[in-house]
Amino acid sequence: GSANKVLAQRVSNCLKLPLSKLEIFIFPDGERRVRVLDNVVDQHCVIIQPTSRPVDQNYVELFFIIDCLKRSGASFVTAVVPYLGYQRQDHVFRDGEAVSLEVISKALEATGLNKLITFDLHTIKTPDIFSIEFVHLSALRIFSEIIKKQKEIHQNSILISPDMGGIRRIKILSNYLNNMPFATINKNRDLETGSVEATDIEGIEKQSNFNSALIVDDMISSGGTVIAAADLLIKNGIKNIYVFGTHPVFSQQAPALLQNSAIKKVFVTDGIKIDKAK
Ligand code: R5P
């Protein structure tokens, strides 16, 4: 799809398999027409399409690609969706809300998708919403290799989950890093405004004296979560703050806020295409 062609090309180069010719025509009114030009009869087709911003457009395009492949005779369609949009709306938080992820899952299944491959989900319960084959991969192993290679990041460091939902993630990373110590931050988010408050840290001994904290999260959207965590860690005497976030969603002012924050460096993957300016 058109959401991250650079990634699709890199995967195609790695596999030494050409990218299929896909015609995506945009009408003057903004509607898209998707047409596969290759013969896909009895083929297993793999679509690469993160559903990051513009979320709805990328989803609709994904639906159309699946549909045109199935109609053209593809025997099996796998969608690699590195970042799965709407995954945070997986249940009713407040009365009257839609469960958006359930709608997405029904739509993907209705178009005939056979298998979904995605990365570092917000919660490990997400696959339960889908009834098709579902593979949940992670960038944590790649992050661990990067951390191991850089002494200034690796030495006398502690892994930090910026909220209770990320404990599983830092335990896995700690395991990859010879049991690097870890701690968790308690976070409150205002459901109306989205603003984030980091209240306290669980798991750091008062007398401990870490040089660096490595905050690990699934995604960086507004940047509020990791910035609030970084501020709290600085208050607790930790000098160097690094952030590892799989999905650089980088909404609105996030790049500027991160640039002006106490965070030294942010590591992300290339699952989402990021504008140069960001
Ligand atoms: C929330 O539970 C997620 O794991 C992320 O921490 C969160 O979605 C990041 O969003 P933001 O950057 O807007 O705080």
C-alpha cells in the first residue's frame, strides 16, 4: 500500500522478491481506486501497510487491496500492519463509546483477509478480538541488540515502563539484557483532555544510583507519557534518559516537545513512515 513504501521496498530487497504493481488512483473527490496488475491467481499475497496517520485512509486502502487480491484469485492474503491503528480503542472506557478495534477486525475479516502480522501491540489481549490467524511480533530483540552495543546506554542503567501496562515489555527486555534492573511508573491520564501525569516510581530502591534510565514503550503519540516519565526520573536524580518506542506515531507537537524535553535520545523503528521534518 502507499502508507510506507520505503519499508515495503526494504522488505522486498531483503527477500529478493519484487513488489507487485498495484495501481492506486485517487479521484478528484478523494476516493481511491485500487487495482492489482499482476496475475495473483493461486498466489499467497503479502500486503505491507501500517495504519498510522492518515489512519482512516490507510485502513480503507488496505480493505480495497485485500478485496482486489481476493477477487483476482489470490489463495491467501497476509497483511503486515506494523502499526495497528485504533488498537487503543479495544473496549468501552466510558458509556456510549464505540469499540473501534472490534469494528476494524470485523471489516478486515469481511474483506477476506487470512492472516494479520503486527508488532508491539498496546496489549497482548488484542489478538483475542480477531478470529483470523494473528501473529504478534516485537522490536524488543532489536532494541536489546542496540542497547548492548552502546556502553553509555548500557552501563549502570535501569529499564523503565512509563505505565503499568508496559511491565511485561520491560521484563522481556530485562531478560534479553542479562536481567538489567527495571522499575515502573504509575501514570494517570485524563480521558477528556488526554493529559498525562506520572505520579511515582515503583521498584527503584531509594539508595540506588543509576546513571541512565531507558524508558520503553509500544508507541510515542503525543509524547506526553515518555516526557512525564522522563521528568519524574530526572527529579529522582537520574541524569541520562533514553527512550525506546516501537511506533513513532509522533502526533501534532510531539517532535518539538521531545526535542525540548529532558530526553537525550529517542530510538524508534521504521514501521511507520515519518515525515522528514518530524
Ligand atoms: C499507553 O498505554 C501506551 O502504551 C503509550 O504509553 C501511549 O499510548 C503513548 O501515548 P502518548 O505519547 O500520547 O502519551
